[in-house]
Amino acid sequence: TENLDQGPIIFQDAFKVNPNDTLAKIKTKGQKLEANTLLKATKMHLENKLEVRWRKVHIKSK
């Protein structure tokens, strides 16, 4: 939604679409990747491992 998509990108990922993939297969691949990426970003946020500098998200160095 418009209000949720205004912040900086935390993580992005992609998956390969094969020529013989059906729409259902592409949707399944996308949903699985989306869930994993969201989980990774949420975990890092809750562990205070992310910081925003110059409107970009960076992983904090130890």
C-alpha cells in the first residue's frame, strides 16, 4: 500500500523464472521468497542490526 511502501528498501531478492513455469508456479516461488526475505529483514530489525543512513538501510558493523 502507499503508506507502507514509503520507507527505504531493507532487502530485495529475485528468483529465476523458467520458460515452462506456470503462473501458479511463479506465484508460489514469489510468495516463498517474499516470506523468507520479510522474515530475514524483520529478524535483523528486531536484533537491532540495521541502521538508516542517507535514507538507505545498512547492516551495522560489529
